[in-house]
Amino acid sequence: MGFLDIKNVTKSYGPVEVLHRVDIAVQEGEFLVLVGPSGCGKSTLLNMIAGLEGISGGDIAIKGRVINGVHPSKRNIAMVFQSYALYPNMTVGQNITFGLEMHGTPKPERDRALADVAKLLQIDHLLDRKPGQLSGGQRQRVAMGRALVRNPDVFLFDEPLSNLDAKLRVDMRTEIKKLHQKLKTTIVYVTHDQIEAMTLSTRIAVMNKGFVQQLGTPKEIYDTPANLFVATFMGSPAMNIVPATVEMQDGAPHARITDAEGAPRLLRFSQANLAGWAGKDILLGIRPEAITDPEGADRKSSNIQSFANRVTVTEPAGSDTFVTMTISGKDAIARMRADATVAPGEVFDFAINMEKAVAFDPATEERIPA
Amino acid sequence: MAAVTQDTAVSTGRITRTFIYVVLIVFALFYLLPLYVMGVNSVKPLAEITGGNMMALPQTWTIEPWLSAWSTAQIGVEPTGLKPYFLNSLLMVVPAVAISTVVGALNGYVLTKWRFRGDTWVFGLMLFSCFIPFQIVLIPMAVVLGKLGLAGSVPGLVLVHVVYGIGFTTLYYRNYYAAFPTELVRAAMMDGAGFFQIFWRIMLPVSGPITVVSVIWQFTNIWNDFLFGASFGGTSQPMTVALNNLVQSSTGVKEYNVHFAGAILAALPTLFVYIVAGRYFVRGLMAGSVKG
Ligand SMILES: Nc1ncnc2c1ncn2[C@@H]1O[C@H](COP(=O)(O)OP(=O)(O)OP(=O)(O)O)[C@@H](O)[C@H]1O
Ligand SMILES: [Mg+2]
């Protein structure tokens, strides 16, 4: 049993089921990120925790108390909305203390709580302004202040950074992370930005089409994606997925792929149990950063394979250079150091870190367990 | 290059603009003419009007017609002037406007933020009431008022106008609140505000423009209504009915100057409302359709 338990929860709108048997136990102080493409049901799940949407099946419990029918204001939950939802007619101070006022907290106590939160978020000087007179980042802080002041058991965030410009988004992301490290409140955070998910979370639930595809730490999600969807959704650029055949050589399983010219090549797997797939087709997944120039290869890896291949395109991106090539008839991207000398059209000697490679069953699209 | 195009744009603009202004001024004068006629003739002795000088400014200025219209003119059989009827109209219009506006706002709030099964049907039916002509409801309304014991009284008229106005006010507020972000209501719900607290603290403070629209619309319609007043007014008839009685009274000579003064008196309150609140009117009408 966790702090916030989502047990077998489903949601239907009429005959359409949009969430299917979601099962997540969130521990106290955890930062859970729900991530997935648009329309996968993230907001719906969050709103069900908040009590803004009814629950069609299953239970949601906080600290062991089932809250299915409990009014949103009585769940001791606070939410930061995507549009911030600041009351336009009230000042910042009134916005922040409105919830306390509605809960009958006496004025002196409200003022004290307001002062604390304003200091924490550095918005002391804005308290008498109306939301219309604030910048995007300031509104964001006020919205967080309104959630913080109630001292809730659980914080809910629905894409809180999506209305900010790129620079501010990164700043606020750090700020939210700092805040969580300081306050250690349980947070459920919705985003469709996989970088936000990776950087903020202690655990991630990757969702698609109303199913939780995988629930795990950022590292688990990144290194051992449960299926093709998770593998390609998380990470930017996406994981390279190329068709391959498992072939035994010297008693070890190898991935048989073809290079740009169509010539067959073998890459030795680190996972010995893939021997069970000898002679069968699989999908080979390699992250871009696992294909590098030999000098840039991971020194700690015990399985770096060299792989000469023709370069089609190079894209310098400042810190890295992305290099496109063809493997088994598919485009694959390598992430190189910025100063690696690669030219399009030439054959370059790449180094592939096969320790990080994963294999998927083409029929089920599930990862073949190592 | 840019300067050249701007130059021509300005000069063609000047010609069309002059043309537009001339047309507008002509129309404005045309529409103001009746007001002018009423104005000048209400401050002339009757002899000057019957002498055939409708358009001329008065030779002798007098406020006698106004005083007469207000307090001594013959209305029907009583020489009371319009004063008591003016009061009737006020007593009718203020509660009727207030009640229909508040109910419309509540309806709009429920229909957009507390949606329920079949709410679009309810709204559709309410909208339907906007298209029912007055004449059709006269007899059923008379029956209902009789049953309620409100026939021929000011409260009866208030009820009639409230019932008739709710369709319009609901339409206004529903469309206005439809553009109001639902996340705000949800945030207030999570903050622990109840149904009326959300309405009072969150929705109403930002409902200024649409309230102006609703008040102007209701005020002019109710104040200017003749049919309901004549049908259900009984002994407490509104201003419009009294004005008709003043103008139609068959005894003695027709005192045109008094009639003109009375007509202006009857129009003054709506004029006042337009001048005070009019500039918000257009803003409010647009607010529901265009966001921001
Ligand atoms: N009131 C409703 N009636 C019917 N279907 C709905 C309703 N609300 C949401 N849905 C459906 O439920 C699914 C999940 O919606 P939800 O808003 O949770 O998506 P999301 O993951 O938050 O997407 P986004 O990233 O775009 O916000 C969608 O397919 C949507 O069409
Ligand atoms: Mg959403």
C-alpha cells in the first residue's frame, strides 16, 4: 500500500473506455510523472485523483482512505492547472489565500501562511497586483503558491510549464525540482514532454491509449523500455529501431544487420539468453548515444563493437553532432562529439555500445527480457 | 516605395472618409428631426403650434406643458398627470429587471459550469421562449395571474416581465459564461468554494459587460412595453399606457405641446440608461463571441 493508491481504476465516457485498469501505488514524497502523447488519458487520470471527474471503476485512496466520492476540497489535494486558473478579479494575495478563506482559516493565520509562501516563491513584491499584471513565469509562481499554501498531502500538476517559453520552462523546471527536494511533498505531474518527465520524476508512468505502458524510475524507463512504444517515446532523438536476425557465432548470440551498401554484418549481443532466439527475426533498439566515434565510446562498457558505415547526413547541434546512416534499410541516428570529423558520403568507423542495445519481439512489440 | 503607397492610401482615405461623414451626418439629422420637433413644441404655447409653426423655435418659451403633463393633465378620466404612472413604471421595472437579470445569470452559470443530463434541451426550450410573440401568451397569462391573485397589480406585471425576460437574460449569460474558463471554476472547487460562493466571488465580478447588456435590454423592453401593461395593468398601469390615454383623450382640444412633453418624459429613463451604460453595451454584446 502506498501513500496515494490508484487501484484498478477505469474511466468510461458512455460506452468508450478511455482509461483501462490503471494500477499505480505512489509512495510518500515521490514525484510521479504521467507522460504520454496527446489524448492518452493523463489529464483524465489526474482529474480523477483531484475529484473533478468521476471514477467509473476501481478505487483511489490517500493514506489508506478511499476518496472515490469525496468532494475535491475535502481530499487535501492541491492542483496547479495548465492555464494557471488564477482568479482575475482578485489580487495575488487574495488568490493565494482564497482556499484558506473558504476552509475557514482565521485571517491572522492566513496572513502568516501567505507571507511564508510568498517568501518561499519570491513573490512578496507582487501580492497586491492582479493576475493580468503579471508575466507568465510570475503567474506560474502564484499558481504554485496557491497550491502550496494549503499544505496538501498531494500536489497535482497538469502540464504547468506548457504555456511558458523554452528558456523559462527550463528555469521553472529546476525550480519545481528544488521545491520538491525542499518540501518532500508527494507530487503527481502530467506532461507530454519526455525531457520534463526524465528530469523531474522519481518515477515515470508512460501512458498510451489509456494503458500504463510502463511504470518505473527514469533510468529503468530509459535503459530497459518495456516495449517499442516506450522505447521510441522516451528519448530525443528517439531510439533507433532496426530489423535484425539473431545468429549464433562462437557460441554467442549476434544481431545480423546490413550496412548502407546492404552487406551483412554481425554485432555481438551482451545478453546471452538471446541465444533462445537464434534464427528468428527481432527488432534491434540502439539509442543514438550508443553509436559514437571510437574515441567517444563509453570506456566502462565491456561490449563496444566497431561498425564501419557510410554517412548520409550530418547535423551539428552545438554540443553534439547528429549523424544519420542506413542500417538494415532504416535510417539510424548516431550522437557524436561536436568535434568528431565526419563528412556526408564518407565511410566512417562507428563504435556501437552493444551493452545498451535492446531487442524487441516483432510480433508483440515487447522487449525480450535480458 | 512604402511612403508612396502610404501617401495614396491616405488621400483616397480622405475622400471616402468625407463621403462617409456626410452620409452619416445626413442620417443623424434625419433621425434627430422627430426629437427636435418634440423638443421645440413641448416648450411652446399651444397657439403657436396650431398657428402652423411646427418647425420654428418658440416665440414665447414656456415650461407649462411639462408641468401639465407631469401633474395635472387629464389621463383617462382623472386629472393626475403622468406622475403616478411614472411611479408605477419604476416600481415595475426595477424589480423586474433585477430579478430577471439575477435569474438569467444563475441559469447561465448552471448551464455552462454545472452541466447536467439534458441541459442543452433545457437551454433550447428557454431560448424558444424568446421567439414566442407577446399576443400568444396573453390569455394563458391572464388565467395564471388571476389564479395567483396578482391580476391588475404591479407585482403581477413584474412576474409577467420576469417570465418573459428570463429567456433573453439566460441566453446572454449562458453565451458569456461559455467563454469563461472552466478551469477557474474547478480551481475554486478545489479551494473549497461552494455553488453560490463560486458564483458570487468568481463569476459575478467579471460579469460587468454582460450585466450591462442584460440590464439595458430588459429595462428598455419592460419600460417601453405597452401590451402587457394595457392587458394586465388594471389600476396600476405603467407610463406607456398612461401616455396613450393622455394622447387619445377625446375631451377638449388636443394639447400637442403637453403630448410632446409627456412623450419625452416617457422616453427619458431609457435615454438615461443608454447614456450611462451605453458604451459598455457594444463591448458586452461582443464579449461572448470574441475571446480576449
Ligand atoms: N467529456 C468527454 N467525453 C468523451 N471523451 C472524453 C471526454 N473528455 C476526454 N475524453 C477523451 O478521453 C481521452 C483522454 O483525454 P485526456 O484529456 O485525459 O488526454 P490527455 O492525455 O490529457 O491529452 P493532452 O496531452 O492533449 O492534454 C481522449 O481520447 C479524449 O478524447
Ligand atoms: Mg491534458
